[in-house]
Amino acid sequence: MKNTMLIGAAAAFVMAGFVAGYILLGRKTEIKDEIEPEIVLCYGEVNTEGHIMIDSANFFADRVKELTGGKVVVDIYPSGQLGDDTRCYRSMEMGALDLYRGNGASLVECGNPMISVLALPYIFRDREHFWTVCNSELGEEILDNIGECTGMIGLAYLDEGARNFFTTKKPVRKLEDMKGLKIRVQMTSMMEDTVDALGAEALPIAYVELYTALESGIVDGAENPPVSYYYNKFYEAAPYYVKDGHTYTPGVILVSKLTWGNLKKEYQDALLQAAKETQEYNRKAIDTADRKAYAALERAGVTILEPEDPEEWGKAMGPVYEKYSAQYLDLIEEVRQMK
């Protein structure tokens, strides 16, 4: 008798209320191929269809299927269907979720302090510098450290783009323009402290609630990479976008340790290879995605701004560096010196 394994099904039963066959969280997995999969893995993502992170997730799923001859299938759940970072990390540690595209800043909160070096504001000069670091021995060491500190394993890095601020009522060009603004941030203390250091008031709000918070005036702005800002239509409520590039925090393809331990070695190898190939796909695709997003935003009438005196913004980050990276000063310097 062929056994079909659905990783994390028991815990998903608790979350969703029922699991039957290939039904998870009320959605049935459609098996159209002649080969019935042995395993169906669930992959969570907070962004919407059309976003570069969804494109990357789909690329990953396709490669896993090809590399395993259809024996392992990855189902993608976009738009935060499975929850935000905090909830999904918890689900992965319980074995209720198999795969997730995590974020460096929120992984710090999850007990992975070493990745704080890559999540620090204004640490990267540009995209080339970002990838130089991620592909270095230090980048691999930081990725491996996720598995040493959490119930998840980091498989590969992803680039979502530089995060920039956007506002609802007035443009921001100078650091003093940030003073007094209520800015939505990820539910991470590092981002709260970053926004506070810039003179604004940080308000942690779940990502799925951000559009409503902007539209209703609960917040005066938020921060996101250009692709996320565009595809989530935040520009409709907040049409001023300043390219300050305060963070270039890497995304990370994560797999639950419990899921990983239940996989055959050949399937582990397939997931790892698919993740590394997805990293290269993402690296090549993100530039195009950014250009398309900026072009679409200009057509939509968004005011896109460059900050005045960007060095002043970086100098304001002294307290953030002291709080989060005092133990990694040597690594910070190593990152800064990479070319």
C-alpha cells in the first residue's frame, strides 16, 4: 500500500479545524499528474500573486517537482493566508508548516541574533554589495546559524529589494520631515528602534492590516521595497515614496527542522538544490522586477523622491547599532569592507 505523507498535517488540523486527504486549511491540493506525489509540502508567503517573492516561490516549487520526478509537491499559500512571520515561525517549529520565506529582521526576534548583522539599517551600499555578502563565507555562516538557533533551517537567500519609506499626506525628503510621523513597521524591535531613531513614531501592525491602517489614517506611512509597495497597492493610500534604502534585509527560504528530519536524503538534497537555484533566479529577476515596479508607480502618479543628505540618515543609527550588534562589531566591519 502506498503511503502518502503530508508533513505537518497534525498541527495543521489544530490550526484549520480539519485535515482530510490532501485538504489543508480548507484548500484541496489538485493532483493532475500521472505520478501521485509521496509528499505535499506547504510554503507560506505574505505577498500577493505577481510579486517577485511569489515568482521565486513558484520557481522553487517547479524545481522541487522536477528534481524529485513529481514525488514531492510544494503548494504555495500567498497573501498571508497562513499568517505573518511570527505565526509562521511558530508553526514551523511545531511542524505545522513546512516552508516559509522568512525575513532577516524578524528572524532576529525569533532567536537568531547573528543575522542582525544583515538586517542593520544602512549596512549595504547597494544590491551588488548585498549579494557579495550573501554569497560569501560569512553569508553562509549566517545562513547556517539559523539552524543552530531556531527550529528552522535556512536553505538560501532571496532579494526582495531595498526597503524605503512611503507616506500618505506629505512627501519626505529630509530627516526632519520624519519627525512626528506614525510609521507602520514589521513586528520587530529593530525596525521599531530604527524608525524611532529617525524621529518618527513606530507602530507595529500586521502586514495584512497595513492597507486599512494607511487608508484610515491610523498610520501616516510605512516602509516596503518598491515591488511590495506596488503589488500590494499601498500607493493608492500613500502616494509619496522616498528611496532612502534604510534596509536591504535578505529574505530566506526556510524549512521546518521537523519536516527536514522526516524527508529522505534524496529529497533533502532536492530541496537544497532547488533553493540554491531559486536564489540565482531571484538574483537575476529582482532588477527587472524593481524597474517594472518603478515604471508602474510613475504611471500611477506616485511621487518618487531621493532623500536629501542621505549620510545624515545613516548617522542617526548609532543607538540601533549599539543595541543590536555590539557583539558583532568585527562582522559589521567585515561586511562594510567587502567589495
